[in-house]
Amino acid sequence: MSGSECRECGKDLAGSKTNCPHCGTPINPNIPKYPTFGGSGWPIIVIWVLFIVFMAMLLVSMFTFRD
Ligand SMILES: [Zn+2]
């Protein structure tokens, strides 16, 4: 493990400091893999999971209480 892998293609960056030599993705350790809401630290994926669960519950209730 070299400790430096591309966050897009996962290949070894081979010492590159600016761009991935394989796919050209810019290397910036300050940008998290998932975007977060202003300092809350919650990855947007968590919001999506909660949203999907909410929609699933809504669909279940629609099918449960329909005439
Ligand atoms: Zn890459």
C-alpha cells in the first residue's frame, strides 16, 4: 500500500501530486469524496438514504390505506 490512490479510478498515483496519471482526475485531498452540507459533516448519501426510506414508507402507507 503506497497510501496514494486515485479517488476516481483507485489506481496508484505513482507519486503524482497534481493529476491522476491514469484518468486525469485532479488530486485534491481537501475535497471530500462525498459533498457535505455546510460544516454539518453529514455526507449527502445519508440524506439520500433517509429520503428514500421516507418515500418507501409513504408508498407503503398509500397501499395500506387505500380503499
Ligand atoms: Zn484515476
